Amino acid sequence: MKIPKWTVALVPVVLLTGVLGWLRFWPSSGTPVVYEVAGTGVMTIQYVVDTTTVTEEASLPWRKEVTMTIPSFLVRVSANGWRGDGPTACTAWVDGEKFVSGTRRTLPGSAHGIPLVDCTRPYPR
């Protein structure tokens, strides 16, 4: 049985198309996210990495670089506290582009006006 020439040419195209389609689902190195909080003093800061909320005490100004390894995630950073002048602004960058920002306000329900900044937005948009 003789194989038609067009079949020989078609096999590599089909194989290449299948491989390229499969590569779409290959895990990437992730999405870089940079969190920043401006201000002075030592604050309680919360930020999200993938699906985990991390809480830490840190001096302001503060910056954290993380890599998100899942395709959809919540971009969130917040800071509050009394030790110092407090937080004045927060910003989150995704893939090098400014994604969300916020400015100082008062913690809801706070009788003493505890300063708070919060930047929250789901990704992708």
C-alpha cells in the first residue's frame, strides 16, 4: 500500500499543533506581584499569596515581592496600627503594572480612629 505524499506532510503539522496546544497548560513560572505600603511606624500588615493570607509586623515604608502560582487570585494588602504616624497609602503591582491603590482612612468601628489602608481587587480583572 502506497502512502499519499500529502499524508506525510500532514503528520508533522498535526503533531506540532497537538504539542503547542498542550504547552498552553504547562505551568508557568507564575505572576509577579509587588505590594507596597507607605507611611511611618510599625504596623500590622496583611497580604495574600495565592490563597494564603500572611500577617506580619513591619516598619513602614514596606515592600514585598511575591509570585502567584495560580491563574486567578485576590490581590490584597492592608495595614493598620497606632505605632507611628501610620500608613498613608498602599499600592499593588501585577506584572509590573499598577493594579490597585488606596489611601488612608479610619478603621471601621474604631472609637479612636485607628488608621488603615487597604488595596483589594481580584485578578484577572
